[in-house]
Amino acid sequence: MRCCNNEKYGWSQYSPVDEVLPYDGKITTGVYFVKCNDCFPVHGNGWYADVFVADALNLNLITNEDIVYQIKPSNNYKHLSCMSL
């Protein structure tokens, strides 16, 4: 039984020193700027969560070339009930 939707990536805690960087090709905890024209379910250019981007890549809805920028948090935390399973 899954305890939360984002158990792989955890919860982000951003700080003022976290910055927008070019996409490094790896989906980890963070948010990603996807540049895409009307590729459902992506509704145009915008920032999307790690779990959404990973699923969209796995379903071939977007490609790595569509991901332009990333913001990776200074800290991330796993949900407590997810860690105990």
C-alpha cells in the first residue's frame, strides 16, 4: 500500500540560496521548467514537480530536451510514514 504520492522524491525545503540552473539530465527532488507546446497533460511552458516530470518522461509525453531548467532544494525530507514501511 502506498502511503503518499511522492515517496520516491520526498518533500522539498527551499532556501534563498537555491537557484535556477540548466537541467543536468537527472530527475531528483526539485522542480523543473518544461518547454512544451500543447503536449497534454503538460499545459505549455512552466514549472513542474519532480514526480510529474519523471512520470511524463517514462510515458514519453516529454523528452529530456523539453526540460530546460531545474531548481533543486537545499534540503529534502521523506514522509515519516513512508520511511517506516
